[in-house]
Amino acid sequence: MYSKKEYFRHISLFLLTLVTTTFAGGEWLFGRSILGSGEHFLNWEYFVKSLHFSVPFLGILLVHEMGHLLTSIKHQVKSTMPYFIPGWLGFLGSPSIGTFGAIIRMRSFVNSRKKFFDIGVAGPLAGFVLAVGVLWYGFTHLPPADYIYQIHPEYLDPNFKGHTAEEGYINLEMGYNLLFYGMEKLLADPTKMPNMSEIIHFPYIFAGYLALFFTALNLLPIGQLDGGHVVFGLFPKNHKRISLVFYTAFVAYAGLGVINPYQDFYRLIVTIPLYVVFLYICYRRASLDNQTKWTIVLSLAAVQYLTVYFFPTIEGYSGWLFFAFLLGRVMGLEHPEVSGYRELDRGRKLIGWLAILIFILCFTPQPFKFS
């Protein structure tokens, strides 16, 4: 089915991504880099320890993509093997997770709502099952409470008041989603459970958290994402409207606070037009007339401005705006059509609603908070 050249390419990318995610794991877990020196150098011992992050994390991504691939093969839809994309940024001094994800590409035309649904939903469901298993293991096998002092011995100093930006430290705190919060409360020993700014040092919890994040990202009910395939199957006549409404709500939340009425006036007169143009670019590829696009964009900006005016402490998550841009401008907000409106059978509908429930459980409004 695949040539030797294809096997070599995809296996090589996977192995390279395993190495880069291990490098990234060493940086997060132990504060050690391949570019470091002395005690902060990622030697062989710490490279092997870092595999406790990269192996479960990449394993979840692999299972996700294999869910797509095997279902494609079952339905006789020609697809590539998974492309793993290495993405280690340690040489720039920037934090990363070692990969930009993985994708497969369908090579043949799909003219079946059932096939789109099956291929789309198989990946997130398969990856989700393994992610829950990894989190279960992480929560039930926490190291002793003093483990954190091996990584941060400065915490033992009674005069220590925290790292500062001047020292070159970036503090990263993870936000909760419903599933992570529930599993923590049910499974973890509270005397050993780290706070959300320290889970980066706990490989299985960190890998599981990232897996839930990517699961929710893929299940957004927009365009040609896996969640878009689900909506396309469940709602054959209304999927375009659902995708547009959800995308608009997503952007509305993400951009809360970008234009802030309490900012300096001169800053506002620059920020507002730039932000409005950004929103228009996000909607540029939508199959709407130009007047409707401008109506949505200007209404969005006005609602966000007034919301912050009346509720000054409310804020969205601007980190989502980049993904919103990719969805609107690069990937598109609409799903390819197929002939006919044949509904899915009852079993597939139940699986579709299960996927929507998984999205709700995994979605994190503010996943990564840097300071």
C-alpha cells in the first residue's frame, strides 16, 4: 500500500519527533537542556528520564492518528501515514512541547457523510481512551511530596519568595478542565498533588493534560476539524450554521479584553482598527456576502468592548486568537459537501453525542497562563 520511501519518511519523522519531545520533556521536567552546561545539561540519564513524558505523549498522538488511518483503510479511503511534525524550540531559548502535532492527509475524494464521520471521530476517541489511562496512572502513582524539592531545592529556603522575571524565569500555570479536575479529586493523594504551575515536572500528568488539550482542540465543532466532521454527520442540513455560530462564540470569548475601554485613548485608536481588520481577515473565507461579514465583525468588536466596559474584571484568552486565525483564514469554516442528506444510524449518533460530551469535558478555557 505504501512505498519503502514513504515508510522511511514517516518513521524518520516519528523518531525525530520522539527525540525533540524528549528534549522538551527534559526542559519542562528537570530544567535541563541539550544546550545547557554543567548540572543543567541534558545528559543520557536525564534523557532517559524524559522519555517518561515523550513516550506517553507521542503514544497518545500516534493512537489518535492511527484511529484516523485504520478507519480510512476500513472505508477504502486512500490516506497518507501520519506525518509527525518535530517542533523543538530550545535553540531559541523558548519553551515548547517538542512537536507541532501530527496529521494524515486523505488522498481520495470522500462522498459519504458516514465515512467523514467515522474517520473524523475515530482519532479523538482512540486518543482520549489512552489519555485517560495515562492520567489515571499519573494521578495514582504520584511521587513523594518532597519530590518537588529535588527539582527546586530553593523552595526549602525559608527566605525564598519566588523567581522573578529578572532572573529569566517564566512561570507557566495550567488551567483546569472538567475531566482533569474530576480525576484529580477522585484519584490523587492531596498531600502529593502538585499545584497547576508545577505539573510540568510530573511527566504522566503533564502528558495527559496536553493530550486532553489537543483532544478538545480537534473536537471543536468547526469546519474540517474532527469535531466539524462530527457536526457534519449529526446535523446534515445545519452544519454550516452551527460551525459559524460556534466559531463566532469562540472568537468572542478569545478576544475579550483585546480592546479595553480603560486603556489609554491613543492606544485605543490604534488597537481598535487593527483588531477589526484582524477579525475581518478571520471571516474573509466564509461564504457570506461582504456586508454580513462586516456586520458580524463590527458587532463582535462592539459586544466585546461593552462587555469589558460593564464588567472590567472579565477577560477571555487571547491565546485562542491565533488558532481562530488559522481556522478562519487557513483551514476554513466550512465542511466539504456530499451528495444527499442521509442521516446517520442510531449507533453513530450516540457516538457523535459522546464526542461532544468529551469535548465539553476536555475543553480548557484558559489552558496556559504565562507570567
